[in-house]
Amino acid sequence: VMVKAPEFGNVQDAAAYYTERGFRVIPLYGVDSSGRCNCPKFDCKDRDAGKHTAPETEEAWKAGQRFEPWAFPLGSNIALAMGPWRRDRWLVALDLDGTSNPADFFPSLPATLTAETPRGGRHLVFSVRERAPLGNWVDVFKTKSAGFSLDLRYARGRIVVAPSRGAEGQYRWIDWREPAPLPEAAISSILAMREQLGLPVSEAWDR
């Protein structure tokens, strides 16, 4: 059931809110008032601003470390880790770029936890069975040349979430609810495309 999207006073409040609901949170570099990333790289591209983290933090969360809300510096951005979530359920995000309509890729999907990105794309967060054979895949259906695409964010992947800001603006939740199970038909469609392209498909996720 959809409920009012959460609003946060600061990133530490947000981290606490997400953590209390079972999500794994990751601190990211933030952006300044002009939209520039506050990371130490002088040549950080706008498309990466506020979307990455320090190398030692990257290594730590991929090794399974959890970050406490108080560890998030004020002004930082925040991400939710995909992959392991509950006892036998993992999270996967459908990252829509150049479109906000999942029907461009699947005939029917249930309503689920959904965010809007600063560029008008969508992150649709679903649950799947533990170790479902998915991955962090770019342009899954090879539609990017037509101006829109679908990427998958899965185990060892993440999505940037509210109250984060990027170079183009704010991330926000537009449908706050329990992540719905991703239909098996959608998973089958994704894996069939992988096979059609001659790309590997495993029986279960394996890092």
C-alpha cells in the first residue's frame, strides 16, 4: 500500500529512517550549491557528481560493512545497497533512463517502491528470490540508440536516493511502499535477452 513519501531534515535522519526499515545505507560524496561534486577529484564529471564514494568506503560496503546513520557527514548524499535485504529476499532496481515508463520494456509490472532521478528517469525497486541470476547490467534491451534504456542495479550495486542532490537537482520518492516481487515473466525476459546477445546467464548470482 502506498503511503506518503518520507521527508527528511538531513542525511543522518534519512540514514536512520532507511536503516530502521531494513535497508543498507551507503554514504556518498555530496554536491555544493552549484551542483559540483565535493569529492577530491578536480575533474569529476557532472554525470558522476554526488553518485560515488571514497575508495575505502566502496571497498568496505562491498565487503559487507554496515554504516551507522551518525557516520554520514552533513552535506553528503546517500545510497541504498541492492542485493541482500531480508532472510530470503534480495533487492533489484530497474534504472530507467530517457523514459519514465516501464511499459517501454515490460507489458505489466506491479506498483512498487519508485523514485524519480534529477533527470526525470525512474528507479523501480523490486524484491527477488535470494541469489536470483541477475547482475549489474547496462542497457539490458539495447535501446540506448533510440534514446532510452534500462539498466539493472543488483548485488554489489546501489541507487542514489532522497534527500540526495545531483548536478541536475534532487532525488525524490514518488511511490513509497514495500518493494513488490519482480514478476518471473520480467526476469525471464531479461535473461532471454542476455542469451540472445550471447551473454552469460548463471543459475544463481555469483560474485
